[in-house]
Amino acid sequence: MSIHAGYLLDMVEQDEALNLRYRARGRQDILSLCANWVVNCTGMERAGIAHSPLLREMQRQRLIKADPLGLGITVDPQSRVPRPEEAPYSSMSLER
């Protein structure tokens, strides 16, 4: 596991991974990263899809949907992220 702090510009799903472009905290240049997991750690003061570039992009790509209260994303009883009209993502779940 590695931690990268910064501003997410975009992400694209490719095969079973995510390709991300971001500006690292304290830098101006744009960096790229390929990841199997991405954890959004912005905290509750920025809860909801509207406050997160990462979640907005995931919603735009129809990877996630807002929960009914607008505090996060919709998950199934096993904490898996459902896809519209398909089975849940096998590799995208919320760990407890």
C-alpha cells in the first residue's frame, strides 16, 4: 500500500485497474498512477459525491451512484458497489 495526497484530475478504468492523473500536494506537475484500489480519505466535512472530483468522475462514468441520503455511495448488503443492471463489481467493495 502507498499513500498519495493531492488533487485528483481524472481516472479511467482499464482492464482490472484504474489509471489516475493527479497533482500531488505541494507540487504543480501532473503525475500518473495505476492502481487496483483507490481510497477517498477526504473526511465527512466533504461528504457526498458533489464534493469529490474522484467520486464525480466515477459517477459520470456510471461506476457509482449516490446513496439516498447523499452522504456517500450506494452499496449492497455485502458492501459491494452495484453496477446499473448488472452484478456488483467483484473488486470494488467497502471494507469494514
